Amino acid sequence: MSSVFSHKLGLYLDLIRWNRPAGWLLLLWPSLSALWLAAGGFPGWHLVLVFILGTILMRSAGCCVNDVADREFDKHVKRTAQRPVTSGRISTREALLVGAVLALAAFGLVLTTNAVTIAWSFAALAVALVYPYAKRYVSMPQAVLGVAFSFGIPMAYAAVRADIPWQAWALLVGNLFWVLAYDTEYAMVDRDDDLRIGMKTSAITLGRYDVPAVLVFYVLYLLIWTGLVLPGARNPWAWWLGMAVAAAQVVWHATLIKDRTREGCFKAFRLNHWVGFAVFVGVVLAVG
């Protein structure tokens, strides 16, 4: 009995990408940055824990929905063919049930905040559910993912202030460009397979302009956030230090993706959470 349980647990952990934390870290750093900006400093342990746990839970739930939606496509992609749902080791019903439980747990955390945050959580859920299907109809579905992966920013402002000012939405737009950058790198890994099966991605849409476009996306992300963070910074030097570290990583990523190899593009994507971490540290030190 214990071996059966261990096997099942292993499949569930594989389903939610437990051994690949880069996915939830990409979600986490912008949300925590927004918490600090909204509060003008440390927002308190309650909100920090709510957003850390909520991010992990919702990213895990999103993996369940994504794998169910893409199970027929994933069979034809080298990187995804052995996912638990795709390979039939977990049924679609099982995967959706796991996702629902995780999403409900995340909603339980949201209930400890305020009415504004609770109301906006339904919009965040709707965007997260739409994304897996956008790849069939939208030429750059990474933009939809950008909204989904950036929604923690207005949620953070709502949790701190019970209001979402325009700066929160502007930060979301800036962060969307970062998502476009790293998810285009991700799409470059699977471009050959995606072309063969008719999937729409930014890597395919951008074609030979993919590498310069990724670099433009990075620059827009850093410029927009600088324009929004710097005016209220108590320690501007700290922000510039964070930007320097983030920019150095962008230059490194440019060298990784310039030849468009699967290995280089995947490595650049996988290490992007360090760009977000550098920006987060810059925010924390800048706002004091």
C-alpha cells in the first residue's frame, strides 16, 4: 500500500513540476516586489506568506489545467511527451481534481485578505484558465501568459491598500514584457515541434527577429519598472545596483540564445528567475 501511495504522490509532484521551482519563482518575485512597493517597505509577514504560498499553489494548479488542455499536443513534443497526463499515467479527471483542490487552497489564503483582493482573485483565475487555450488562436499567446503571470502585482496592491492605483497596472504592463522575453526563449526550445503540430507561439510569429525582440522586451521591462520605482525610491543607488545585476544577466542571456540552440534557449529561460530576484532586491533596498 505504501509503495502505491509513494508512486501516486510522485506522479502528482511531477504533475505540478515540484522539482522545477523556476516556474513559481517567475511568478513570485514580481508579486513580492509589488507588495513592498505598495506598502512602501516591509508589508508584514501575513501578506508575505499569503503571496508565497498562494503563488506556489496557483502555479501548481495552472500546471494541472495546462497539461490537460495540451495533452494531445504534448505527445508530439520531445520535452513534454512524458508528462503524467500526456503519457496516461494520470487521468484528465484526476489532474483537474488536483488542480481544483490546489486552487481552492489558494482561495482560502485570499479569504484572509480583504474584499477587493477577493473580488480580483476571480479575474486572476479567469486569465489563468484562458491561457492554455490561447495557444490555439492567438499568434502571440505569451502575451496572455504575461497578463496571467503579472496579475499578482495588482493583487498585491489590493491586499495592501484595498485599492489598485494606476501604477500597479503600469507595473503589470512592464512585467508583461519580461514574460514575453523569457517565454519566447522557452518557445524557441520547442519551435520545430510547434511548427509541425500547428501550435501558435511568439517564437514562430517573430521568426528571424526572435532574438532582437527578446532583447527589446527585456529592455522595455527594465525601463518601465525604473520609471515607476525610481521616483519614490529612498535609496536610488540600490535600485540602480539591482538594475545593473539584472542587465548583466540580460547580456548573458543574449549570448545563450543568439545561436537559437535548444540547450541555450532553455538555460536562458530556466535562469530568468534570477533577473526577477535582482529586481526584487533592488525594490526592497530602494524603498527602505
